[in-house]
Amino acid sequence: MSTDTFTPLAQQSTEYGGFYVPRMEILIDGQGLPRDIAKDIVSLTYVDSIETIDSFTLVVNNWDDERHEFRYIGSETADELTPGHRNHALRTLFESCGKEVEVRLGYGNDLVTMVRGTFTTMQPEFTDGGAVLKVTGQNVLHQLRGKQYSDTWHGKRDTEVIADLAQRSDNGRKRFPLPVYIDPDATQNEKPVPVITQNRQTDLDFMWQRARARGFVIFVQEADKDQKIERRLYFGPARPGFIPGFRTVRYRLTWGRSLMVFKPVISTASQVRSVTVKGWNRTAKEPISRTVRLDDPRIDVNTDLFRMLRCNEREEIVTDEPIFENCHARERAIAILVEQVKRLITAEGVKVVGLPQLRAGQVVQIDGVGARLSGEYFITKTTHTFDDNGYVTTFDCRREQPQDTKG
């Protein structure tokens, strides 16, 4: 992949007015916060990850200087908590009661919806130096952790199983709060699995289990009016730079210019040269064993670094997974080895200027750190922080340099 497809930060700067007017906006049930409440927001932190539920945290000033009392929690009366009271809306504003919260970040009038979710936690702090309230929220995925289910599918692909779950109801209510988008390429390339079992698991934990087994990712994709895409849940491979409905900007970050601090870790301790997956063929009543090595042409990331593993003779043997066919054993071995190779170099990028379009699931090009460390990195987590110091983004990533594109 050519680095010409990556956007230098200088180009993005012109679109965001030089990053001079950072802004945040909090909408509750579609309404912006009144000015007197908005000024109480001390900071906003939004975190997204390919392995956890997206979350946001507000730090709110909880002291009213004029009334000399706690503003949101700590001074309320029972009457004020009763619907219809004139202070009811203020006292219960940050309660976990089903309100939809939308968090937006950006510059000037160009704001990006980072997450839509609900408040889940209130954590007031009463000290002799003042009072603050920490309010945490999560996106809609946390609704998939409400109940455990058990079921079994025979001869189905993982994408087919998740598509089936997305249509199911419980007591007349759909188990999934959003429609599910299944990557069609994933379904086409998958092989059916003899047996897939959901064993007393919530739908979310089961989805993550199946995603990890395939090397897939799960994330909520917000609605995109321009592309006429509804809000939905994505289940499929982590195709570099691919987030359905999300602007396909891919940044080029250069150390010393657009990237002030870059902390990579090169680790060969957990790397292996081959993976063997074993199982049992129930039909033929014979053992299954398939081995995949680093020289397999399907292992096509970070190949320029394989020389660092030439002294490593470690082999991983997997015997504790339900494997019933040779093709399934081979696919699982490939997935495990590819996942290992992707973690050969992990890194943290610190104090990048606030970039609302930089999100988990995207790819960035890192330059200026030498041949081994420069290259394409897959973003696994981002943290966006807005406070009195402005708007900054930090990120975690792993090097996933495609084969034959380095140099």
C-alpha cells in the first residue's frame, strides 16, 4: 500500500482551521446543555477500543457558589427527585435512566459524533477543596450484557451465527439493540464450523469470543446521512482503514512534527515460528493436525521483520479448542500466527493534536523512526481528552506493515 494514500497532518490542519478552535458538545436526548450547565463540564474523556465497549467520562463541577450547595448530587431533597418538581431535571440530569447521550468533538462548526450512549455510573467526590462529579457512560453495546444464553449451531459460519442472533427476540424484544452489518467478504471467505456453542454467555461476550477466534473486530458505526447508512453494529475482519460509513481519512504521523512522543515496544518473547492446531474428526474417527509456519504466503504482514525471529524455534500447539475438520484447523492456525505477528511491535502515541477522525480500527502511517519501526500501524485504542488545556488524542497501535510495501 502506498503511503500516498495517507493524509499528512498539515493537510488536515487546513480543514480544521489550524486546530485553533477546539470544541466539545454534549447532547442529552437530542438537546444541547444549557450554558450554565455546560460551563460546569471540567473535562471530557472518550475512549474507544477494538476489545472493549466505547466509553466516555465527564468531570463536572458539583458546587453551586451562589446557593452554597451541591448542584447535581449531595444537596437534593426527596421532593426534588419527584417528577414535576422544578428542580427535578437538574438534580437527575446525570442519572442512569435511559437518556441518550451524544458526545461530539472537533473544531469550530466541524464536529464529529464520537459516541451515542447512556450514563452508567455517577461518582461524586466530596472534599474540603470542593466537589466534583465523575459521570461515566457507555455506548449501546453494554445492553448486550444483560442476560446469558445457551445455544448450539451446526455447520454454520461465524458470520451466519451472528446474523442469526441479530434477528432473535426475547419476550417480544429484539436481543440486539442495533442491526448488524456483516462484512460480505468475510462470509464468502469463511468455512463452516461443525459446532459453535454459546454456553451461558451474554451475546456481547459470545460475539467477542467468536471475533477473537476469527481475528475479527466489533464496533458501533454511527449513522452517516451522506452515505445513507443507518446506525449499526459491525462484525468482521479488521480490514486496514475500513470503518463502514466513517470518513476514510488515514493519517501520516511523523515523529518530531505531528507526533511528539512515540513509545514502541519490540517483543519477540511471545513469538513463535509455527502453530499446530489439533482436533478430532468425528466422521472419520481420526485425529486432526495442521501446522502453519511463518513462511506460509498467507502470513503477509511484518514480513520484513521475520529475520528477527530466525533464532526462535518455539512452536505453539493448540489442543483445547473444538476442531472437527482439517480446513478449520488450518484456518485457526493461520489466524493465531497472524495475530502473533501483528503484536511483534506495539506502540503508544502520546499527545497528538486532537483528531476526532482518529479512531480504533483505522490505520496510520508512522514515519521518522527508522526502517524497523516506521510503517503502517493498526489503531487498537484511542483516548480523546478535552479540558482547559485543549483537545489532545493519544492512541495504542500495533505494526501491520503489508508485505512488499516497505521501503
